[in-house]
Amino acid sequence: MTGEGAPEDRQPPPKRARRRRPRRRKPGGGATPAGVSTPVKASTPVKASTPVDASTQTNGVSKGTHKATTKKRKPAPAGGGKRARAGARQPRPRIPTQREVSAGGVLYRRADDGSVEVVLASRRTRRGDLAWGLAKGGIEPGESREEAAVREVREETGLDAAIEADLGDTKYIYVWEDVRIRKTVHFFLMRFVGGDIGDRDDEMEEIRWFPLERALKRAAYRGERDVLARAAELLA
């Protein structure tokens, strides 16, 4: 066809440009157009501050407020505060203490074969047990340690003795009739020179000769076992 090109040669008509509408401005927003004045909002009247009486203030806080915020302290509990808590253990009353000094001895003899035997005396404890130990007793006024040791051995065992060496002392504490006793006993090594076991007082329940090795195990108290060990060193 004349005057018209082939369908393939046709060009699409150009698109019309869109006209943009101006956006409506919200009241109070955006810039103000030139030549238009912005109405001014009437200012809110400021209330006058109420005068405060200086006599009703304490360090910047009114007295009424000060009283409301002040915490009252609780009175301290009677009887020592924390110590008076329920269930707290009360200290035990202190019992009186006394000191006693005694003297005694390790009385020994030698058998024909050269072995050594020593004397132990027994008495009943508060529990009724039989306790074996060395003869000993208190020192009387005007008496020396040696004199007291010989006398006590004679009274408790019925045997006579001669002192050969000092074995030192032992110390211990016990309670008797609600009194604490701090006792010191001086011991001496003694050689048997005579006497009879049957000739003794009734303080001791039984008197017996023991081999030294057995006496070291049979003595009831550790302090006296230590004294017997010192005697064994001297008699070895």
C-alpha cells in the first residue's frame, strides 16, 4: 500500500507526560507562602507563684513533708540486742578452781632372773570401774616431796621404800564436787626395802606386783604410763 509502511515498520505513538497535581499542604505544616502572614497564637498567662513562708521550711523541705518522710527508729530490744535472740545459748556459770600438789612413786624390785616388777594399786572410779595406777597422795604442811612420796607409798601399799631417782611430774585436771582441780604429782623411782601388802589402809582395793612391761599397758592413765616409761629407761 502506498503511503503506509508495513506493519512491522509502524512506531508506537509517544506517551503523554503526566501532569502532577500540586500536593495540598496540611494546616500548620510546611513553609508559609511568601506574602502570607502566619497567625500568632495567644500566649497562656503564667500563674504567679505562691509565696512560701520561710518558717515552714526545713532545709528546702516543708515541715509537713519533713514529718511525713522521716522514719522513726525502732527502740533497741532490752537485754543486749542480738545476744537476746530466742534460742541463744547462755554462758555456763564458771566453777571454782583449786590447785593441788601430790607426791608418789614407782616402787620396784628385781627378781632372781634380773627381771623388774613394779607395784600398782587399784581403786574404783565413779562409774565403778577398777583403775590401776601408782601410789600417790597429798603433801602435808611442813613435808617435803620426798617425805610425802615415801609416806603415801607406805600408807597405800603397806610397803617400805627408798628413793633412788626423780622421775619428774605429771599434770591433769578433774572435777570433784563441782570444783575444778588442777593437780600436779611429783614421782620418784623407789626401791622396795620391806613391808607387807596386807598392812595398808582401806583406800586401795587391791595391791599387786606386775612385770614392768605389763604395768606399762595396765596403768589406766596416760600420765602415769609416761612416768613408768621413764622408770623403765633408768632400770634397763
